[in-house]
Amino acid sequence: MSTEIFATFGPACRDEEVLRNMVSEGLTGMRLNLSHMTLPQAADYLNAYRRVSSDPKILIDMQGPELRVGKADIELNGTLDINSIDLPAEVIKSLETGDEILLDDGRLLLHMTDPHNAEVIRGGFLKSHKSVKIKNKNIDMPVLTAHDVENIRLASDYGVTAVMQPFVRSGDDLKKVRGILDENGAEHIKIFAKIENRQGVENLSDILPYADALVIARGDLGNDMPLWELPAVQKHIEAACHKAGKPYIVVTQMLASMEHSPVPTRAEVSDIFHAVYHGAWGVMITGESAVGKYPVEAVKYLSKTAKACEKCDF
């Protein structure tokens, strides 16, 4: 069976001709991140994709219990008043002296020196809407936001084939998503459970019966543990999926260098190959196609590497 090749909508692939070339290079489905847009606002993306694909698979990624920075676009260095960053209120209320805050999938790291001020341990430029994680803390958030529910209500009208539910913590999370889908005549739409923290990993046996597929979302998952533990956790999730007979997608930084380079690193193609070799039903790129300089080339390397693995007889 051929590996599904997914990419993410964004400004870099807004043009219909770019999408056509991505499909010709092996693209089989597109992900739409609805953290800060609605399905009606994405209608141009979706219509363009449907015009160039004979079998368009459209995955919508919910906000869910995910925490993100608001408006930012600031340089972080030295020390700062934590209120100078537009953090969610739930994060601000949870902060204590000694806490470490990971921003943008851990690219930036802050250390709280008191309840109001932080030292920048790993600095750099922070863009709007990037992820936020307080190390070793779980903040209780609703399964779906009002924004999510409205998008789910419209999902059938926009040809959505699957909902990607982030930060799944238990089977109950997915039952709530399924309930909203069923209430809105979307029984045919699948649910892909994103495993993005230790809680999800620990509750796999409870989550799997209610998921049509799992997404091994290594960005935030890697924020919830030392990075050297992440490969073993990925293999643990893969083994659980194989045992349960559930398909899974591997995602995050598969071709990260191709946001700026026309060719990937050797490590990246090896990562793709091994994901497929170990049984991934699908592989996905995110920033590489959404904002990268080489979205068509990234799909080409993703697809050709997967096909090279499929041809192997060892």
C-alpha cells in the first residue's frame, strides 16, 4: 500500500499552479491549521486544491486544548517582564518561580526568576501564534473551543475528510469530538488523534478505540520530555498502533531544512525512510509547505523517499 503524503496549507502554496505541481510530485492530502482561521476564510485554499486533485483529502487541525502565544513578533533576550509577551491567561495564572517556558516548539526557552520576570535561556525572534508549554505542568483546557465547534459544523460543506484533534488526553476527548461531528451530519468524517504529551502516551490504550488514526506529533511531544527520549516514545506509539491495527502519521521537522534549502539533509531523508519502513500509513510536512521556499521540492523528496522504502524487500 502506498504511503499517504500530506502537506500543510499556507502562503507558500497558495498559488494553484504550486498545488498542481505538489500533486504531480505525489501529494495525496492537505492539512489546514484552524488555530487562527476559519473554514470560510480558507475557502480559496480548499477550492484551489480540489481543482488540482482527483481525490482531495482535507485534514483540519483544531485549536483544542493547545496553548499559543497571541500577537508577538518580538526579539527575546536578556531578562523580561513576562507580561510583555501575549501569553494565554491560563499560562500566566499557572506560572511560579523556577518554571521553564518553552516557546515555538522549544526553540525559545525562558526561566521564571520570580512570578513576574523571566530570564531568556534560549533567545531569538518570537512570532505570533507559536506554541507555549510550561515544562512538567499540565494546564486543564476544554477539548474544543467555540471556534472549533463552529468549524466542525461546517466541515461537511467544505469537503473535510478528517479532523485532527490536538493534545488528546483520553478516549473521552475523542468521544466529545465524535459527538459534535455526529450532531452535524458528519458521521463520515474521521478523527485523527494527535499524541503531543506524556498524558496522551500514557493513555494510548484508552485513546486508540476512539481514533481512526493517530498522529505522532513530535513538535509538542518533544517539549514534554528530554529530546533524547523522543525516538523511543515514537517507537512505543508505533508499536501500540500496530498491536491495535490502527494507522498512524509521523509529522514535524521531517524536512525542516527545506524551509530554506532546495535539498534536504541526509538525516531528514533517513527519518522519512525509517518512518515508512516501521509502518507509518502517512508522513506529513508543515512549515516546509506552508511558509517554506521550496514546497514542491519538499513534497518531491517526501514522496520519493517513501516510495524508495516501499520498493525495499528486506
